[in-house]
Amino acid sequence: MIKTFLIERLSWILFFLLTQVLIVFVSFIDSSIPLKSLLYIVFLSLLLFIIFLVIRYPKEIKFYKSLVEREDNLDLTGIEESNSPFEEIVENSLTNQTSLLKKIAIQNQTYLEQEKDELLSWIHEVKTPLTAMHLMIDRMNDEKLKSNLTYEWLRIHLLLDQQLHKKRIPFIENDLYIEKIQLEDVIYPEIKTLQSWCIHKGIGFDIELEELEVFSDAKWLSYIIRQLLTNAVKYSPSSDIRIISKQKNEQVILEIEDFGRGIHSKDLPRIFEKGFTSTIQHQDNASTGMGLYLAKKAAQSLHITFQVKSELDKGSIFTLTFPKRNEFVKITGM
């Protein structure tokens, strides 16, 4: 701050120095004025000026130093009280702008809450005719038409589900209920939901659950597994999908392995980015780039480590590493 202070007062300092030089110059050209006396006066003036700067420095930077050190938020309580007219102008300007920004932020937050509530209400309303449609499809006798309609119904169901969780993800901390969960109770219902799609593609499941229990939120864990299974089925040919659970270093690990088209090595670092789709499969217009992004966000809130290994045209392995049991307190403290 010393450098900033000197730069700010540079014009005043130069003016003072030039004044002292002018005084010495006048004595130099006018022999009637004693030079030694003027030099003594100049020296004393310079000394007093330096003392003045030293005394004024902490007082003048106190207000501005508080501005530099404050956090970038809308809280002005940490700012020092203004001690000069210019500082009052700055303080009043900051206060007015902050009040306006707070008002706009509250209005935007209210608008977003209303929009979210309206969308969630609409999604729940759409689910009613969607359920009725599924019941009608189940009564159909034409198996080929039934299979095609069930597949399209499932696509709509999954898109609505993704949109529902997309709106809920910013408030996930308010929606968590951590408890002991049986993995079978989470995995098998998700497989059953995808059953018609799997039959249509000739895909089966090889399930080996050595560890049956985890601590997590059942609803959001189901969503994470749903996204992984949906991707595995979507990008796999007629083959089995392996689901394995085991324990390593006192942590439960869940692996979902498919033998589909895999992920290119240059895409792997970006697959969890919002809206990212494959740079190889440009013709894949069905992908939204949101599934893995939302799954990763949900996993972070549940303290679940998300990892993926993949090789192009050979398949992918998605690994979920659950937190240790003694970390359960940290999660429930959110």
C-alpha cells in the first residue's frame, strides 16, 4: 500500500519538491538572499514534509485498505468508516450499489424459485398421463408395437426424470437423508425400469454384490445409478453389463462395467462437464451432455468419489467409491 499511496500523492510530492527547487534557484540568481539560510529552511521543510507523509499514511489508507481486504460479497460491514469527503462519496456509492444488487438478487432468486416450482409442478402433472400411457401399452397384444412404444415411453420418462433432478440439484443439500441402504434395493428397481429397453437390445446383467450395504441417500444414489445404467445400455450392443460391489480400504466400491463403444481418451477428462458430448460421435444427436454432469454433482454432495476407465470400442468401467463409515457424521452435518 505504500507504493500505491506514493503514486496517488505523486503530483503533490512533485509540486512540493519543485517549490523547494524554485526557492533555491531564486537564492542562486539573487545574491542578496543568503543561500545557506535558504538551504537550511529547505532541509527543515523537507524533513517536516516527510514526517507529515508518515503521519498521514495510516490515516489515509485505512479506508481503502479495508476495501482491498474485504471479501467479494454484498456485505459492507467490514469497511472502515469514512473520514473525508471523498471517502464518503465512495462509501455512499458502494452502499447504494450494494443495496441495488441485493434487491436485484432477491428478485432473481424469487423468480428462479417460482420458475423451478412451476416446472416441477408441470413434470409431476405430466407423469400422470405418462403412467396411464404405460398401463395402456402393457395391455397391447402386438408385441413389436408394444416394444417400440415402451422404448419411446422410457425415453420420455428418463428425460423428464433428468429435468426434474436438474432443477433439484442446486438445492440437493436440503434434500439429503443419509441412511443405511441395501444396494439390491437400489439397483434392481433401476434394472427393472430399463427392462424393456434391455430386452429390445439383447442386453443382460451380471451382478456380483459382495458388499450389500452403504450409507447414502437412497433417492439421489438411485439417480446416479440410473444415469450410469442408462448410459451403459444406450451405448452397448448385445452384451452383458457387469455390476460389482466390493470393499477396499474400509470403503465400499461399486463398479458398473459395459462392453459398448467406450470413450475416446481425449474425451475422458471432459465427460463430466456440463453439456459435453462426444467429439468422436458427432452424429449422436440424442445425447444432451447432462446425465454424467448431474450424476457427478450428486456424487460430490454425497461424498462419493467418481472414477471412470474406458477404452474406445471396448467398453467403460464407472467406479463409485463410498465414504468410510466414520465419515457418515460429516455428511449428515451438511
